[in-house]
Amino acid sequence: MTRRRLLVGLIGRNIQGSLSPPLFVDAFEASGIDGYYHLMDVDRLPGRTLSQLLDAVRALGFAGVNVTYPFKQEVIPLLDVLDLGAEQVGAVNTVAIAPDGRATGYNFDRSGWRNSFAETFGADAARGKTVVQIGAGGAGRAVAFALMDLGAGVLVLHDLDRARSGALFSDIAKHYGAARCRLVGDLEREIAAADGVVNATQTGMSGFPGNPVPISALKATHWAADVIYTPVETEFLKAAAAKGARTLNGGGMCVHQAVEAFRCLTGAGVDVARLHRAFAKGLATRDVAVSTGGGSTTQRTER
């Protein structure tokens, strides 16, 4: 019997360290699909614009693409339809392409982070709690709305770009009320008084060293979450763990958003536990390649 054939991919900058390819390869195998996941790295395609790449994948008959830094918001005006969830978040990480070329944008970072959080800490760990979030970019917007989904009592936002954090505050207030969100005053004091802390910036990622969270404010009663999975244990998470806090890295978000994106682009379901194993295997393979000089761990995701 002829197997169904599909082309999907990822559009972004500096994405050679992405673990999406091994996740999709494993999901294709489990679903009996003859699929190929193609990386479209603008760092390696000089002169190519996002619009040109979308035109190309339409012409080649792709089922769709994932979208990452720096295009999660830039892609929106290039789409024909925007899913309600993506419209709320104001960022897109998956574009489904119909046979007639019509492109629909979705945001599965939101559900991916929400499901990863519930899987690790429990669905009620944010309910009614005060959470400080650092970073209000594409991934940060998805996490903020995920925290609202989880019933966070108050979300305290901080971003070095005050216009960006202000815009996210306005959107949260619009959908959930101004009482559920505020902009940070004294970051260290806010964290010390909070129940949870999220790093949704690129700081701590390979190639972007550092920790945007004041270590002195962390304590054992916190839960601490990072959207980064390169490395899986950032300086922020190390510091939080050393204080006795529970921690969550970005690996689960990667897995859970891939589950939703795969279902959207193929119509096939995939076992989450299987994809967790594929992620762990892909991570180990990548780390070995890097340690032997055969690859790079740097992967940017918009924050």
C-alpha cells in the first residue's frame, strides 16, 4: 500500500540546533507517513525573505510549516486566516497550507507550554497565584495567555522593551480584565513576593549567556519555569533548584507544541510519551555532536 507523503518544515533564523526534525521524523514513522521535515534557516539563505519562503512552500505543496524567531509576529499579515487563539496571542508558530494555497496561522506554543506546565507541576499550580514573567516577545505572549488559561491570579510582566510589555499587558487586560495583570515595579521585590517565576527571554540560551532573574529573590517555595531547552538546564533553573524550588525547562513545551502542530498539519495523532522519548534521544544525539565538534547548540526562539 502506498504511504501518504507530506512535506513540512521550519522557517526561522539560526535553527540548525532545532529538535523539531527528530520529533516530526518519529511522529511520521509512528503514523505511517512518508514525511520530510525541512529546515529553512534564513542565516543560510541570504537574501530570502519570509514572504518568498512562504511562496516557495506553497508552490512546492508543503502541508505547512512551523515558524520561529524572528518571524512569529511578522508572518501574521502574510496569512489568509488567523485562528482565534493565535489572534488573541498575537503570534503564530504554525502555518497550515491548504491544497489551494490558503494559509492559516495557529499558535501551539500557548497550549504546548500550558500542557507542559500541567504535566510537571499540576494543572492547579498556577491557579489563583501571583506569577512574575520576564519577557513579552512571541514566546512570552504565548506563555502569558497560557498562564491565564491556567487561572493565574495576577501576572506581573517585565521586559526591557517597555512598549512590548505594555502591549502584552493591554492585551491581557482586554481579554481577562486589568486586575489580572500589572507591569513590574521592583523586579526583585515582585519575585520575592510571588509564587512562580517564568523566564520567557532568550537570556540563558546557548550563545546568550546569563540569568535575567535576581538570584537573591528566589526561594524554595517558588516554582521556576524556562522556555529554553538549549541547554535544558539554564543558569536560572540551576539557581532556582539550588534554592530548593521546583523547576520546568522548555523541553516539554517543545514536545507538546509539536504534538498539536503535527495533528494540525497531518490530521494524525501522536503519543506524547513517545515524543518525549524522541526528544530525549534527539537531545542526546545533538549534545554528542556538539561535544565532538559536529554541530551547534545555538537555536533562537523569539522571546
